[in-house]
Amino acid sequence: MPFVSQKPALIMSKKDSCELKKIAKSRTESLVRIERARIFLAYSEGKTISSIARSLITNRVKVNNSVNKAIQFGVSTALKDLPRKGRTPIIKEEAKNWFLSIACRKPKELGISLEVWTMNKLAEYIRLHCIEAGYPCLQKLVKGTASKILNKSDLKPHKVSYYLERKDPNFNKKMAQVLHVYKEVKIYNLTNSDEKIAFLSYDEKPGIQAIENLAPDLPPIPGKYPYWKKDYEYKRHGTVSLLSSIDLLTGKILANVFDRHRSSEFIEFLKYVHNDYPKDIKIKMILDNNSCHISKETRKFLETIPNRFEFIFTPTHASWLNIIEVFFSKMTRSFLRRIRVKSKIELKQRIIQYINEINQMPTIFRWKWKMDEIKVN
């Protein structure tokens, strides 16, 4: 009489069957999932445990356990390893909480010279002080275990990220004033207004280095060097400062290059702007809170041309509100990044040449952030 299995049949949906066939033929799935998928398919076709074990070159116990798991929990669950109880944790929750409280303090507060923890130093401190704190289970703590506890709590006391504390009490008011100007520019462009006014975004870019090569650059050579090669050594000739503004209506760049950027240089730039625009045009200028913008010398000059300029100051630490910063970023990436010159004079000439090339086809920068929230009466 033939053997009749008492084990219940494995019932699965058409969708499960298709998924098992896909896994069984896969070349990217793990070997465990592939083997289990083949076991389930073979058993659903009526094959015995022994024949399945022989065909897959494995043992009956593994096949039998896999089939039992599929019958009990379903095919999808049986493809994965079931969670196990695991070993009883040696480090108790109270000890972990104490450990985390230490990790969230600066080492210098605990008499250690470091500003922030290293994993080795943190684990060493815990081992030395855990008994007196009442947590002897931490006596054998190593940096790997310390790292695991920190990761589970999403803490990284060995790293530092920076933030900027907002110190300007009138931040929102000043920001609204700047955005109000950008809104005026938008309306001015849409209505083709005849009002005689210019809108400028101004800032300084100090510290532009005049660097000279000590050896000539080597050009690309087909089949040998695909890019330019520069010598690592260079000579410094000092720095220059670019004082520049962008006309928000036309995109034109106005710029002067000086050795420094004091009140006298800023006044020189204002004179340059004053002479560039017709005398009956009012000039609204967005700029930051640099001391030279409100110095006695600057105010004295502005008194000689009353009602010519109107300054709109950005909030403290909010240079990102000034559109000219977009131009400076573009200039740094495309022009200044690898520039080499033989003197500061040549650097100044190259910068002015770059500005003139930009002004041949100026780009009008438009502000979009929060524009819909600003209303102009």
C-alpha cells in the first residue's frame, strides 16, 4: 500500500504562486529565499518531503520545517526568518539611560580635555565610573557596543553640526522690506511703469586671491591627458575686493575692484553708480549691514546728493536674501575657481573683463520665494 502523507496541503493564491515562481528563477534574490520558494512550489505540486529534499540536495528536516512554517503562517511570512527571542540583554535600560546622559554632556564638563566625545574615550569613561554610579553591567563596555546604543537612540555626540542663532530682533520686518522691493520690481516689469526708479542689489566680495603659477599649465592631449594639468605650487600676490551691484530691472552689473573695502571704497562705488544713472532717477539699493554702509563718511557723502539713494538693509546674517549673492556664486564657480594671474593688476583687469562680457548679454535675476505673500499698496 503506497504511503499517504498526513500533512495538510499548502494552499496559496495565484498571486503567491506567481511570486514564488519569480523568486525561484531569480538571480538577485538571496539563496535562502530561492530555496524556500522552490520547496513551497514543489510541495504545492504534491511532491513528498523526501523527494523535495533529494531534488534540492538538502535534508528532510529543513524541508519539513519550511513547509510547516508556510502552512502555519502563510507563504509570504515563511519566506523570511521568524523573529527569535534572542539572548537576555546584559545592559539594563537604567544603565543605558545613564550612559546616554553622559554622552549628551561635554567631556570638558566632566574634567576631560576633549570638546566632544570619541567612542573610545566615551567607553573608557563609562567603564571607569559605572560602578560608583551603580551600573556594574557597563564594566566591559567597548566602543562598538557604545556606538550601537547611540545609534538606537539616534544620537551622535562625536559629531558637530552648525546652526545660526537669529540675533536680529527685527528680522521679519527687515525681510519683509527686502521682499517688498522684489515685489515692486515684479510689478514694475508687468505694468511698464513710467516711474523713474532703479532697483539695485549690492554687496562686496572681499578676499579674491591673486595667485600665480610657478609652472605652466599642461593642455589636454588626446589619448593621454583628458584635462588640463596644473602644478600644485603657486605664488600669492595678495587679495582684491569686488564691489558690485546688479540692476534688478535690466540685469546689468556695475562693479569696481579695489585693494580694500572701506568706507572710502564704498563711497567711490556710490559715485560710480550716481554718475551711471540719469540724475532724475531714484536709486533703491538692497545691501547688508556692513559698518561702512552707515559710517560717518558715507552719510556725509549721501548728504551731498539728497534723495538720490534709498538703502534697504537685509537682516543680520541673511545675505541669502540679497540677489547679488546668486551672481557671486555663479562667478565663483565659473570664473574665479581656477583663475591664475601674474599680479593684482591683471586680476582686476580680468574681473572687469568678465563683468563686461556678462553685460553683453545680461541675465535678469528674479526672486520667487514668498512673492505671493507680499502685497504692494
